[in-house]
Amino acid sequence: MTDPIIIDMGIVALTGALATIGGAAEDLESDVGSQSNPNSQVQLAAQMDFPHRIFNKAISGEPPAYGLWCASSAVVAAVLLESMSVFFALAIGSLVGAILLGMFSVTAHMGRTASQSRFKQPLYMDMVIGHVPAIMAHGYVAVFCIISFSYIMNTIMGHPFPLPLLALFWGVTAGAIGSSTGDVHYGAEREFQNQPFGCGLNASFSGNIVRKGEVGLRNGMDNVWACAKFGGPVTGLALGLTVFLDNWRSTIFTGDNAEWFAIIAGLIIVVVLILLNRIVELNGRKAYGPYKDEEEGGATA
């Protein structure tokens, strides 16, 4: 007979795998639609006399947006669970979230572009037709994975919070990770390739984004193609580790005082990650030299 702890750890591994796929899809979706942190420069570009062909749907940040998509999908799935199988309920609920995301994308992008007509920023209908399906497809995968592991936590792992509330929390978490971890590649390396890496952005260069792509003018498809190499996978890894380690520490300990052991294990994990992050930062600064302002000002790394 299989040891129950092995089955439990298999379930934990499944939640981590779903979170990894969902996190990667979430970041890539935001790159197609330019809803990551660098979106402010896309919005500013037209005002600085740099018209462009980059899709921009940012009204809110990624965390509240993904909290909305995931919670809405989870509510629909929770209702459908009363009358159909789990898989179809989650799939249909995710479809509703993807449709809401598509509607949001169209109205946000077209509304913003129309408001920038005084700055001679055109509205390219071929961009709307081409980008929205890609946004909805990535968003569907992200939402499906997030509400799926939320369902596992609620039903199999016995989490006290209901499915919609769990999906809300993890949707916000996924958006926050995508808006920070994934943006390192998209913001620093993709949008300002005409600036020296690590030098910071001078105010006089605000809005002067790179507008020429590998073939023709750059758009959101070019961004997601580049971010799929690094930004998306790293975001997926970050969310996957967050979900896996959080569930691991609460699953591996059993018996008396298990809760306290889980809390202590969580604190140790946080401390170790902080130390590793610091080591990576110092090694990176030594390998690539001081930043431009440090070099000119005589400061040491």
C-alpha cells in the first residue's frame, strides 16, 4: 500500500507544476498586451512624439486584474461543479475569464488610443484582431492552471477558504510575480535596447521606446517572442516554487506541533531565499562591472 505522505507529496508536486505553467502564461499574456510595469513608457511614447504599434491594455496593474479574472472564473466553476464534472466546470469557468480578459483588452486599448489621437497615435485594427486572440489564449491557460490548483487546495488538501477566494488570492499573487519577476527582461532588455544596460533611464528619454522589430515595426507579438525565452519561464518558476514550497511545508510535517514546525520551516525558506538573492546580485555586479552612474561617480559596487 502506498504511503499516504507519498500521495500527498504527489499532489503538492501537481500544484507546483500547474502554478509553473500558469505563471509563465500569465507573464507572456501581459507581454502581448503590455500590461507589465514598462507599460507606462508605452503610454507615454505617443505624447513624446513616438507613435508605435505596441498593444497596450493597462488600466490596472496585473495583480488586481488577475485577481478579477481568476475569481470570476472560479465563481462560474463553483456553480457548474453542482451539475457537471470537475474538468468541464474548470474549463468553462476559465473560458468565461478569458472572454472577460478579451473584452477588457479591446476596450482598454481602443479607449486609450482614441484618447491619444491628439498626439497622432493611430489605431491599428489589424493589431486588435491579431493581438486579442493571443492575449485570450495565454490568459486562458493562466486562469485554468490557477483555478485548478486552487480547486486542489480546497477539495483535496482541505484548505478552509472557498474556491473563489483562493483563486482571488493566487490570481493576485500570480499577477504580482509576473509584474516584478518577468519585467526584468521585458522592461530592461526589450523596450530600451537603445540604452546601455543598467544605466537607468534619463528623464529626457522617457517614452523613447524601441519601435523597430526584427522584421518591420515592433509590436506585442515581438515582445512575447523575446520574453518566452526568459521572462515567462522565470515567472513560472517563481510562482511554481511559491506554491510548491508553501504546500510542502504544511504537508511534510505531521503529528503534534506540526503547525509550528511548518511556520519555522517557512521562515527558514524565506531567509535562505533572501541570502541566495543577495549572492546572485553581488556576483552579477562583479561579473558585469559597476553601473554607469557608479563608474562616473567613483562609487564602488
